[in-house]
Amino acid sequence: MRRSGPLAPTLAILGVLVVVVTIAAQLWTEVLWFDSVDVHDVYGTILSAQILLFLVFGVLTAVAVAASLIVVIRQRPPFRPDPDRDIVGHPMPPCLMR
């Protein structure tokens, strides 16, 4: 197996850090602005509503995907091996070897 160098993990970590710092800067700017106009409770309400909506619709989506998978798995045709296409005794292709 080929080992990757340190460049890929380093770039991934830097990308995650850039995203986290950008989100933190945006949140802090919003907090400071709402505080400057003395309505910091409004931002808490907005943020709470956004988080709640994200969680509710995330759960609804997960339930819809799970239900779809359950229906597909239950409706799939049964697996019946074909004895004419049996691969026992044939060498394994190199792409399947580890």
C-alpha cells in the first residue's frame, strides 16, 4: 500500500482551521454588533432558532434516508448463486488481492 506524504494531512488541517476561524470571526462580529445596539438577546434567539431548525431538519432527513434504505433492502430480490458462474477454483484477480 502506498503511503501519502505529510502534505495532504497538513492541507486538510489548514483548511479546517481556516473554516473554523472564519466562522468564529463571523459569530464574534455578530455578537459585538448586537451588543452595540443593546439587543444581544435577539441574536441568542436567532442563533437558537437556526440551530434548532438545523437539528430538526437533519433528523427528518436522516429518518427519510433510513426509511428509504429499509424499503430498498426489504424489496431487493433474493440472492441466488448461479452454479454455472461459480468462481471456486479460479485464481483471484490481482485487483482484489491485498
